[in-house]
Amino acid sequence: MTDAAQFSPLPQWPSYGLTDDLLPTLERWVLDGKRAALATLVSITGSSPRRLGSEMAICEDGEVQGYVSGGCVEAAVRAEALECLKDGQPRMLDYGAGSPVLDIQLTCGGRIGIFVRPISDLDAHVAARRSARDRRQPITLITDLNTGAMRFCEGERTTANEAGRFFRPYLPPLRLVLAGGDPVTLAILNLSSLMGLETILLRPYGPPEPPPGLLPKRYLRGSLDAALTMLTLDRWTAVYSLTHDAHYDLMLAAHALKSEAFCVSILGSRRKIPGRLEALEAAGVLPEAFSRLHLPAGLDIGAQTPMEIALSILAQMIAKQPQ
């Protein structure tokens, strides 16, 4: 680490704040042989623009990704993180109303605690998170707020500060299973890519090549029966059918409602809802599963164009995601 890294300013446009998923960045730093520190928002008093558990990763060369406030403290956190990479010691940072750090205040008027520590074995840290993600299993990072020691445990623990330890769960990324081939489908693919969603497209007997920007491994074009056997629909998966084919739409929705998928929907008019409910009940969907069915697809925002409809659908998906 150089003095230039220590004192160089953060970018004037905080693009680093667009990164919520830090794993790809940490994997890149591992490949580059870099060291890194992790800053985590571990306490909030009053208001905060970021939720508890929000994280920021800081590389020894000064690069940062993620953010822990509304831009008020990121530069100070980076400076502290680079110091902790020098001396190997964790730091509990205290900013905001009532904090002893008078020259850094939060515009929201709250007070936040940020714990910064070096990641002693970045390779092992990344490997544990990648393994859990590939298996689509939750994993929780337990940090000792006195020593900075970190370890993972399998499963999901609530984000919390308990008896000098902070529990930070990492859940599988939201997955969107989308069926269709119309302009709305393409608009959803465009927006979901920008949002970093893991999107799988089904188009029974569709073109050999996927639409631009979609990885071939995420495009299933054979029969719908065959595609359904290849899908893992867990509780972090949403399923939207936009095929405009009643048989395909109902077949996919019935299959999804018999899984753990958290949100299931079909594109179409409101007048079709009673018939679809009746058909899904006849297909063996249990009454309790209908709480995860949201018809019609999308929030009512007066959407007209494909991109507007896509926005309404993704907003509905986000609103229904597991908390």
C-alpha cells in the first residue's frame, strides 16, 4: 500500500455505491493477490440511509466497493481501513449525533457504528461465500467485535449485534425465472441485467441463440416439460410467465406454486384472473400456495410501454422478496 492510496480522494461520482454484492469484487482482488478490509454497519441510532449489515470493501490499493452511509463517511472509513491493513488491528468507528468525531456528521441526523477489520485470509473468505452461493444456501458471517476475528456458520442468522458479536447473513441472490419471447420479456432481461439479478429465460422451442446479453446457460429453449425438470425453484426465486399461451402460462405457474418460489405471476388482463385461479386449483395447487400468486403481473403504475411494464414487474418482485 502506498501513501498515494492512503490519501487519494474517492471518485467524485460514487459509482462504488452501486455495488451491493461485494463477492465478485473480492474474487477479483483474490486473483490479483491483493489484501482487503471489510467495513460493516453494525449499529444504528435514529435514522440511517443504509440498513444494518451494509458493507464496504476496501482494497490495499485504495479501491472501494459498496457503501455504509449516504456518502457522509465513506472517505473516512476508507482511511481507517487502510490503516487497519497496516497495523492489522480492527476499529469500531462512531459517527453522527453525539459522536466524539465532531467533524463528520450525518445529514439524516442519526448515529452509526461501523466496524472495520482486515480480512486475514481473503482466499478462504471468498471460497466460503462462493461455495454457499453455488449451492444456493444461506451462510452467516460471525464477527467478534473485540478482536475482529471472523468465521462462517451454515444457515441464516438474523442481522444483529449480540454479546459482542455481529451476525451478518449472506443469502442466495434473487433469481428470476422468466418465460416468454415478447418485447416485455426483452425489456425485463435488460433491466434485470442492470440490477444484477440472476435471470433464467424459458422459451419453449425458441430460436437457437439467446437474446443479446443473456448467457447461453441461462436460456432453456426445449420443451417446457424438460425445462421444468432442470429448474431449482427455491424461496429466493420468482417466476413470471409471459408466453401469451394459456397452457404454458398455467403449467409453469402450477409448477412454481408447488415449489418454494416466493413470487409467481402471469402477464395478462384482470378479467382472466378468475379462470386462472380455477385452473390452478384444478391442477392441484394447494390453497395456502395462492398467497404467493400475484395477478396480474406487475404493480399498477399505469405502465404502457414494454420498459414501463418491465419496471412494474421487477418492482413487484422486489416488493414481495423474502425479508
